[in-house]
Amino acid sequence: MEFVIEATDLTKKYGSLVAVDKLDLKVEAGTIHGFLGPNGAGKTTTLKILVGLLKPDGGSVSILGQELGWDNPDARSRIGYMPELPKLPKHLKGRELLDIYGRMYGMSKEAREKQVPKLLDMVGLKERGNDLTGEYSKGMQQRLGMAQALLNEPELVILDEPSLGLDPVGMVEIREIMKEIAKEGVTVFLSSHLLHEVEQVCTNVTIINKGVALASGTLEQISAKIRGPLILEAEVDKLSKTVIGKVKELPFVANVSKDGKKLFVEVKTRDDVRSRVSQAITAGGGIVTSMNLKGGSLEDVFMGLLAKNQKEEAAK
């Protein structure tokens, strides 16, 4: 297994405040890895260390197989970085700005002329490349920031809250761009406090709070950290004893209860068994009008880990 980011005991302090506290972090190559935590958890500080903008007070970082150090331009040149809410000079056109960034990367004129139009097309700004960035909407600015992060054809892209402040349409657009990047073999490291965004796009996730990693792994592995029961909540017309009896016969069902038209089915598996439960309800003469799974989402896991962390902190 190849890791593009390996951090050990990473620590950063601001006076008495410990922003990153002996953080261990591993990001596997070829993944979209979510870095998830509430505001103030230490995510942005960690990202700034990874791209060489901040020097840690302790620990070590390896990027793409190289010890990062803070005087290693070769390692940093292989990384694309999009900061939180990128600030773009309003007097420049989108195409001009990308060309300037390309010069800063040391790209040849030929390479810039090939890469800039390609990226403008990828992020949906092909027709707006000659407009001033000051005329761009927030979503367009975010997309141009994404193009900038990809300009040097990096092996690793680090994104800090790329969907912050966007409307639902803008969020979907950014999410699709991230998926497109990953298809080309680029590793994406995504910092976010938006649970739904991470769950929609990421294959792996690290959950951080107060500078400490609470859990890290695939989404399935993270979900397994919280062993609370999975509950299927179904709203059923013609809910009867016969319906309940049919559902109880299912081998993976641990318990069944009801409240009015709502049926609560506790299951003993992490497999998606909604269709089988629905079939059992129908076989008993019931009609399913809605069904939701509770206890298995990333939000459930996230809140459970934070609650556990708070209890541990209070017990110290």
C-alpha cells in the first residue's frame, strides 16, 4: 500500500493553544480522502503544514515519498493546493491569472497554452476565461481556484473547504470535478466540515477534533467504530400484527417495534436490507410509504465519536 501523505506526531502550537496535537495521518494513493472535523478542529492548520506554509513545532511529514521539510520545493511542486475561499485579483481575466500561475510554476509557454484551456473547460469556465475574475460569482471563483490547483498536473491535490459558501448547484459542480480528478489517478485530500459532502465523494476519511485524530480509514471501517444498532424506520399503511410477524421472520432482524404507522426494525447486519424488509411488509399486507436507515451514516459516526471524545476530555 502506497501512501502519498504520512504524518507522525505532527504538532503545532500558537502560544498556549495546541492547534494540532501529535497528529498521525496516512493518505493512501489514488483515494479521495476526507479530512473531517468541526470548525476550529485544526484542519486548515494541518493543511498549511502539508503544503509548507507553516512549520510544525514537532513531528514529521512525508509527501509523495519525500520528507517534506520546509525548504523542499521539489516535493511542493508536485502538490496542487486550493486554500479556503481563494482570493483572486479582480483586475485580471481568468485565463490571464492561470497563465501567471503557470509561469510561477515554471511551466513553458507551450505547456501553459495547452493546460490553461483544458482546465477552463474542465471546471466549466471555457466561455468565461476572458472575463475579469471580479465579475465571477463565488462558485466561479471556487472553480477557478480548483483549476489553479490542477495547473501543474499534480500527483496530490489538497483542497480546503472547496464547497464553502456555495449553493447546492455549486456544491454538485465542485463534487463532480473532484471525481473527475480522481479518475485521472490524482489523489485528492479534502478538508471539510460538511458531512454530506464527504460522504458523497470520499472513499476514505479521517475525523479530527481539537487537533487529535479520532478515527481514520475507509467509510466502512469508520462506521464500524460506532457499534450502535442500525435501525430501519418505515412508515407503513395497513400496519398489522401480520406485517410485524413477517418482518420478525427475517434472519437479520434483532427487534421490531411500532409507534402508530411507524415501524422500527433493528438489524444485525451492515448490509443494505431495505428491499428485503420492504418485501416482508408487502407480504404481510402492508404498504411502505417511506423508509430511512438510522445509525449507519457518517453523521451518526461523526457525532458519536465527538461525544465519546468530549466524555474522555471531561473525565481527565
